[in-house]
Amino acid sequence: MSIRALVLTVIGIAAVVLGLASIYTLDENEQAVVTRFGQPRGKAITEPGLHFKVPFADTVNRFDKRWLDWRGDPNQIPTKDKKYIWVDTFGRWRIIDPLRFFQRLRDERNAKSRLDDIIDGETRNAIASYNLIEAVRSSNRPFEDDEYASESERGGTLEQVSIGRDKLTRQIRVRAADIVKEFGVELVDVQIRRINYVDEVQVKVFDRMISERRRIAERSRSEGMGRAAEIRGERERQLKEIRSEAYRKAQEITGKGDAQATKIYADAFGRDPEFFQFLRTLEAYPQAVDGSTAMFLGTDSEFYRYLRSSKK
């Protein structure tokens, strides 16, 4: 290859490299700040598509346009009524001014660190300004199942809510959002994900809940035993009534049968007294005498008179 061809090849490669280094693209979910030797150049680029920059001098700093999640670290916070609780919060934010965001925070890692400080601080201030009930409940709505509520939760004795959890979290978001605006950030939502007692208090609360539920269980069992006794008593009463009625009907039927039998016997006796006496005597033999019966009777006994020969 000649020197001229080699030079042209090098120039061509350099031109391609310079051309590629002078362009960049942004996606729909991206925005960027172009810096030259670390200093921002002009406004932020928010339109997607193909853009140009000075090769090897300009740097494209890309930022996300989408809503981003923020998860705070659970913090131990005392409430106004001196109850120590763990509060776990989360939120959603986005970058609305990339240039200011870059100048003040540089990147998302620093942004999340500042959000931790700001939102956690406002959360601590808000929780410490109100009683625990304000962070737990959102309204004074009565419990749906009053039967299984504790004694302090029944009969309207539960502490009333004046602010509520919704207004409390809204207060945290508004105050934190005013602070983060100076960083080019918009904070759209802050919510309390979970509230829990610290370990020392949690054990006492669980013990109280267990004893309360045991008391409710004992009450339910006692009511069940009383109801069972009532059902058994009613069953016994009905059973006695049934047996009494059955016995009455049985005696009535037996009496009618005996009366009818007596009438039949009387009619038969009236027609042929000798035959009736003979039949009754034969019926009495198997009942009076069996294999183990020993009787001492004379041959002229009336009992065996039908067994004796009629011949003399």
C-alpha cells in the first residue's frame, strides 16, 4: 500500500471516529446535561433523538425522566405521647430541572442521600409532634367487629383522631417537597409503609394482645358452654315429653287390648265354659311346669284332671 493510500485511510478512520464522537442519542425516558471539561454547556437536553456535541471535549450526563422510587431506612422515633416506634417510609420523585440537579447533586446517588436526610428529618418532626394514634389511624371510624375489640377499643373509649395518618403523611410530603425543589427535584408522594413498636415495647404489647384474646376466648367458651347446657336441657325436656306421651299411648293401647281380650275371653267363656276352662288349663301347663320343676301332687289333683283318662 502506498503512503498516500495509507494517509487517506487514516484520515478516513479519524473522520469516522470524530463523526461518531460528535453525536449522541437520547431515549424517550432520558434527559441530559452536556458539560465541557466538567462545566455545563447551555440548557439541559430534554428532547429525545439525535444530538451533537464537541468530540472529546463534551461529556453527556444522562438522567432519568421517569418517576423514581425512594425507600427510607426504618428509624426509631418517639411520639408526642412518649411511645417509641419504628417508622418505615417510601416515596416517589423525579428530576424536573436536570441542569440544577447536576449543579447541586451531580447524580442520583447523591440525590437519594439528600432525600434520606430531608424526608427522614421531616418524618421525625411530624411523628414527634403528634400522639401515636395520629400515625396509626386516618379517621374515627368505629371498628366493624366490636365483639373482638379490646376493652379500650369498645364503647367509644378509644382516643380520638384529630389529624390522622393521611394528613400527617401529606404534611411530611409538602414540607419535604418545598426543600427538594432547590435541587431540581419534584417529590410527588411520601407514605408510611409500616409502623411498629420497638422490641422492648413490642413484647409487652404482644403479651397484652395475647391476654386480651384469651379473655375473649374464655368468654366465648363460657357463652358456648351455657348455650350447650341450655340445648341439652331443652333436649332432655323434649325427650321426657316424648317418652311420657309414648308411655301414655302404650298404656292406652295395652288397656284397650286387655279390655278387648277380656271381652273375647268372656264371650268365649259364656258360650262354652267347659271348653274355656280346658283351654286355659292347657296354656298354664308350659308356664307352670318345665324340666327343672319338681311338684308333689296327688293323682286326683284338679290341675291334672284333663290328663287323666276318662275311663274308670
